[in-house]
Amino acid sequence: MEKYICQRPIHPGELLKEEIESRKLPQTKLAAQTEISYKILNDILNCRRPLTTSTALLFEAALGINAGLLMRMQLDYNMQQTTNDQSFMERLNRIRKYAALL
């Protein structure tokens, strides 16, 4: 079985933004429908804020996009961001070296 490999994990906000734009659904209307503040919604759609399980479920209810898919996208995005953080990766490597000595 072939495993799907994504070249660049995308923030779920990108998918959500494309979806609401294709539906011509104003952000203000979606914010009201989901009872998410406009600021938080806009931050998610512009990839400035991570998706939470609660917001993923709200988007699933409002848009029919699977919450599990959205959360997997968020996890993949988070992992990519973390592994691209050079200082964190140096820290991780130091911990691995210490753990190997135990």
C-alpha cells in the first residue's frame, strides 16, 4: 500500500479559507454561525492561530469538513514547524545523546 506523502504540510486554515471563498461565505457569517469570534476565525484562516479540537468540530458542523482531517493537517503542520526550528532540533539532539548514554 502506497503512503501519501505531502511535500509541504499546510495549515488547515488554508483549506478552510479556500472552502469558504469557494462558497462565497463571508467570514462574519461563518463566525456568527460557529460562535467563534471574528478575530479568532480570521487568525485561523490566515494561519496565525492553530486549530483546536473544538474549532475543528465547529467547522465540521458548519462546513461538513471532517474534523479528524483538519486535526491531522494541524498536527502535520505543527510537526513541520517544530522540525524546522533549528534551536529546538539542537536541544532535541542533545537530549537524544544523553538518553543514549543511559
